[in-house]
Amino acid sequence: MEKINRLIENKINFKNLKKYTAIIGETPSIGARSPKLWNSAYKVFKKKCLMFPFDVYDNNLEKLISELRKDNRFIGGSVTAPYKEKIIKYLDGISQESKKIGSINTLIKKNKKIYGENTDYYGTLYSLKNISNRKKILVLGCGGAGKAVIIACLKKFNKSKFMLHNRNKNKVKNFIKNLEKKNLIKIVNNYNELKNLKNLDLIINTTSIGFDSWVKEKNDFKNLKFFNPISDLKKIKHVKKKISQNFLNRNFRIINKNFNELNKFYAKNNDAVIFDIIYNPLMSQFLKIAKNSNLKTINGLEMNLYQAIKAFSIVNGLKNEKKIRKAMISYG
């Protein structure tokens, strides 16, 4: 266990544990909900197992998977940002559905091999179960979760027109070129084109913009919770210390412009449902401004819960999803 603790940034006490699971990401120890959900379920099901957050840097990811493969106590777990795509090359295989999506968020250990599955797909379908008849849909972001959302929406809204926007346009192109329904999809090329879209029925944010977490870049920090994904945010000014007021003061003009541009965007799309897969905070800037514009909003809480239920079921071999759900929500 010392080897694993040397590879992760937050140290874990594995003493007296016969089995454990983990959520792997850059900083899941800050704000990740899965350990609370999984550990609540383990308690209800009287399983002698715990889930831990593993904060790991990019350069240690492959080594960590290698160590987990050797550790008989590790039985699986979850993957979160920013490794849902990158981790695939270190695994022993992934499901067919995950291959279509191109990302995974669940790890399953079998016979000293680690496999990947994607339950974000099911979480998306669950979150949108009461939304129907959408003609024009915009999805923002094409990362690990974004790809799962796109595939799920193509299945649910199979006659709708889709617009996809991602900062890296080539990434979107490479993703959609092998999709069966690529004729339904239009790539939004830049932020000016994005801001001019109108009469949309459903707008989904799958980016991390709006998530409440300090991001370290070199020796400076930024926090994306003050922003929404409708504008180009390349000019965000960083701060030396994680002090919100300092960050707000430095970025006042950018935040104000970002706010006004989203207000104008919603005015052009005043019948849209706004879905943000972020759940921390429960009301991102993207959703707050939508609610102020009298638009229907959905946050990422149910998506996160349902993907956790599916993942827990797969990893632990328990099929009663209703009982798992009840066990998970009992922690709060």
C-alpha cells in the first residue's frame, strides 16, 4: 500500500481493509460525491469495503493502474476528470458501448485485470427521462462525460438536429466521423457562431466551466465556478492564493461580460430546457442565469446519482438498483 500512497497526492489509511474501491481523478478528494454514495451503500449492505478518492497527477496514472492490478484488495471503482479518456490505454479492455463513446467512468477488476465501463450514458438518459420532443439540441463540450451525453442524446432524440461546440474542433470531428447518425450533427465552429444560435429546445453543458474547484496551473490558481461556457475564457487572470475575492476582483470585467453574453443568448432561446451536468454547486452560473430567465433547469445531481448506482451495481455484483439508490441517498 505504500507504493499506492506514493503515487497519489492524498494519503490513505488502508489498515485492516480486506477490500476497497477508488475514484481516480486529478482532485476527487475535493468535492467528489461518489465516496459518500458508495460508502453509504456499503454500510447499508453490510459490506466490509470502502471507497477512497485517489488524487493522481497525469504522470503517475499508468503506474497507479499497474499497482491496482496487482493489489488483490482492489475490486474496482470510478474515474473522473480529467482521465475518462486517457485511462483507457492503461486498461485490459472496455465494453462495446464505451468503445462507441470513447470514454469510461467505471473500473471493474476481474482475474487481476482491470476493465472499463461507461455509466454516464445511463445517467444522462435518466436525467432526461421527462424531456421529450426536442428539435434543436446544443451540447457544449466533447470530453469524457460529453461524449457519453452526446451518444445518449442521439439515442433518445433520434430525429433531432444536434449542434456540438468544443474548444478543440478537431476533437469533435474525430468523435463524430464514425457515428451512425452524424448527418444529424452540425459542428459549431467558434464562440461567435455559438452566441448567435437561436430557437434551441435543449442546451446541455458538459464542460467543467461552472464547477466549484480551484485549478492549479503552474504556480497560480483559477476557479471556474464564476463563469459559464458561452464565451471564450482564455483571458482569465490567475491568482497566487485561493482567495475568491481576489480572484473576483482580478476578473470582474471578464465575469461581467460572460454574464451579459449568456443573458443575451438565453433571450434568443427562451423556450429551451437547460441541463448542466455539474452538481457542485447545485446551481451553476449557467443554471442561475437560466432560472432568472424563467427557463426550465436540470442540474447534474440525478445524473451523478444514477451513474453511481449503475457503477456500484456492476462493480459489486448487486442487481437491486432501487435498494442501492435508497442506500446511497441515506448518507445525506
